[in-house]
Amino acid sequence: MEKNITVVDKSPWFNGETLTKKREKRRKESKWRRVKTENAWEEYKVVKNQYNELIKKNKRDYYLKKIQDAGSDMNKVYQLFDSLTGNVKKRKLPDGFSDKELADAF
């Protein structure tokens, strides 16, 4: 029997604080599903909104830092833009060839 495991890349804006807030959100959700009271729902809703705001803030800070790091280097800015839009360019040179083998081919 084979088992396939999918490896998911960790988001760069997901940190320890985010993980703690996510766990708190899941605990509040679990409690609300168990007891089904209005108070439990309100507690869950508050923590859920805090978690979502934290994710937005972390993403905003991450991308702002990336843009600031690129500065006035337009090549880096375009590379960042391409990575955000999914237009990552593939290597133009074939893999598996050394520089000498590639030069000898011409």
C-alpha cells in the first residue's frame, strides 16, 4: 500500500504569533460547536476576526518589505511582480550540461 504525502510550502507571513492565534481560534470554534451558545459564538467570532486581521497585517508587512527591498532596481520589482502574478520564467539554458559541454555543442 502506498501513501502519498503532499508537502505544502509554509507561507512566509505565517509566524509563531499567527500559529498561536490560529490555535486559539480553533479552540473557540470547537467550544462553540460543542456548547452551541450565543456567548461561545461571540467569543469565536471575535477571535476569528482577530486572526483574519493578523493574517492581513502580516501579508501586508511582508509584501511591503519585499517592495522596499527591491528599491529602485526595476529588475527586482518586475521579478517580484512576476512572482506575485504567477509569471515565473523558466530557465533558458537546459539542465544537466556543464558550461564546457554547452560551449562545445556550438
